[in-house]
Amino acid sequence: MRGRGRIGCLVRVAVSVMVVLWASGALAAWVVNERGECVRAWTPASLVRGPAAVLNAPLLPFRSMVGGVLAGEDRSPGIQAKILLPPTLAVVGGTMGLVESVIWFGTGLTDTATGGYFEVAPEHATELSIAPERPSLGSDNPGVRREAAKDRCGRG
């Protein structure tokens, strides 16, 4: 029965750490203050960052598959390119989406555990959507939904 005491101790430590992180305040949201400056402030939306990223992660490979096909502009006149390009872009986009979904899931779990305090999950991962997502891993191309440049407060 010695293992039972260790498990109880680990549970108590884990619960204590979660309570401390929860009570430390989740300063993750950016809001505009009375002077028009973009500042950090806790809002209930900070607590939703992680779960939103976790919910978005499983759909990302499919969204990237569609986004890859939509992003590919066929400029070659050959019939072979017209036949091979869409499936190739779908496979590459889906693969990149799969890799990025693992990142979104991991960072979403981190944001869930910390209440959004560290803002680990990418901003676009925290916006629930089923819109096609242009594969963005390793490129400077903005995604389909992220074309407009905005500051942290959402002002464009």
C-alpha cells in the first residue's frame, strides 16, 4: 500500500499547483484603456484561449488541406500540372496542418492549464472557425483569415 500514499501526495501537489496558477490571475487579454493604449488585462476570454485552441486543433489538417488547394494558383498551361497540382497541394497542406495541429493542441493545453496567463497558443488558434486555413508553417504567407494586420487589441 506504499504506492497509494505516493499517488495521494502527487494528486495533492497537482491540485495545489493548479490552485496557485488559477489564483495568480490570468493576465492574458489585451484591451484598450481609457487613454487609448493597448494594455494587458484579465478578462474571462483569457480562460477560453486554451480550450478554443484545443477544439480547433483536430480540424486544422482538413482546413489546411482545403486552404492549400484554394491557395494554389495554377499558372502553367500544361494538363499534367492541372491534374497533379490540386492533389499535391491537398496532401502537403494536410501534412503541414497535421504538424501545426499538434502545436496548437500542445499550446492550447498549456494555455488551459495556466488560464491563458502566458498566451502560449497562437492568436489565430484561439479563434473558433471552420474556414479554410492557408498552410502557414514555415512561411511568411498570412492565412486566409489573417490578411489584415492588427495590433494585440484587434485594432487595424
